[in-house]
Amino acid sequence: MIRKPKSLDPYVLFLIALPGLLHFVVFKYIPIAGNVIAFQDYNLFQGFIHSKWVGLKHFIFMFDYPEFAMVFRNSLKLGLYSILFGFPAPLILALLLNEIRVSWFKRMTQTLLYLPHFLSWVIVGGIFTEILANGGTLNSLLSRFGYEPISFLTEPKYFLGILISSGIWKEVGWSTIIYLAALTGINPNLYEAAMVDGAGRWRQMWSITLPLLVPAIIVLLMLRIGNLLDANVEQVLFFLNPLVREVGEVFDTYVYRAGLTGGQYSYTTAIGIFKAVIGIVLVVSLNQFSKKTTGESIY
């Protein structure tokens, strides 16, 4: 029996959506007005209205900052490597899970893969520290084979690898949810027709599964690229130390040091605006490119 729509249904739906809308208004849109301090010498005691206007002073200082190139390079490298290695990981995992035919084993595997997402970076960082420390599990294993201990946590060449691998381990299971949801929407008749034509599982994946996942892949890739210069500040701060600062200092950790602990609110707000502009340009440009080449876009 189909229920007839009632006149109050739109209002009920609006009330359901209201908490989410208020969250975005209060925590996303209203704070945008605070970006005005990037053009001021903001003083906590004088407020927005009475703080001195300085125009583009903080943006000029940002580009003249001696270590700006280093911070920008590190942020860009971390973002690119995260996309290169981290973005395909949940897609590959979702495809592998989709091939499991034993339902109880599939559910158990998914649950185990989701669990790291709910751990804080303090716990995850502690796990990786215990594994990678000089006297940790990995070095103990290497010593059994006659190798010298390696200082994974203090060698700059290992820092990016540790960040990316720990990030993948923590989030890959949770990130598969969207792909698994998209996989459930694929018409099973397509697979049956392919089997009749003699297509194996590998051919079905390349000819049916992946092409039908393209819209989801494009959307998620656009969103990921929009946050190219963003880093998980908790993750980076946990592994960051003076010995790896040359390769580990990114915009987010620099903003934390200079803004929150150093009180340079206007300067660090200018850095935030710079990151946002880069993200917007990347998303708009790649969205237009995707629309022309694949026909898929996010708007």
C-alpha cells in the first residue's frame, strides 16, 4: 500500500534536516566572516572593528617568509603522495571485498577493517611507534636476520612513508563504505549476461564494475584534490620531531605553531585563505576537465 503524501511532510523533512543545516551555518559559513582578520593586524582586545587594516601585508610576508618554499613543497608532496597511494587503496579493497562469496567472512573482514577508523591518532601513533622504534618490533625482526637497527622515526627519508602508510591503515576500511554502497547499486543482470558470454571475474570487473564506479571515483577524487594542501595535523604532529622537520613541516603544523602558540592570527589566516584559493582553483579546473573528457562532474 502506497502512503499518500501529507501536507506536513515538507515541514517534517525540514525539521529532520535542521540540525545538519544549523551545523553548517554555525561552524562553516559564519566563521568565513572571520577571514577578514587576514587583512588586519588583528588584536584580541580591539576585535574586528577596531583592529588596524593593513591590506595585503600578511600575504606579502607569507611569500617573503624564508621557509615558505619548504612548507609549500612539503604540503604539496604529502598531498600528492597521499592521493597517489591512498586514494586507490579503498577502491582496490572494495573490489576485493566484493569478490568474497562467504557472507559471514565478508562481514567479519569489513568489521575488522573499519575498527582502526575509530582509534585516535594517539593510539595509532603509539602502535606505529612501538613497531618502528629502535628497539621496536620491526628492528627486532631485522636484527634476527643480521641487519643493523634503522631509526625510522628520525630519518627524514622515511617520514612521508610512515605518514602515508599509517593514514592508509587507519582510514582505508572506512573509506570503502562509499564504494561498497555504489557496488550494491550495480544491476546483477549485467554480471549474469557477462557470464553467459563467457566473461570471467576479471573481465567482469574491468568491463562492468569499474566503468559503473567511474561517477563515484570522479566525485571522490575531486573532493580529495580540493584538500590537496591539507594534512591531518594530529597525525603529523605526533610523528614530527626536530630531526624530520625539514621534510615534515606542512602548512597545518606551521599554522598551529605560528597561530595558536605564537599568536600570529592574521598571518596564519592569510595562509588558510591561500590554501582555500588553491583548493577552489584545483576543483573548478579539474571539474571542467572531467566534464569535457568523461562527462562526469560534481556540478
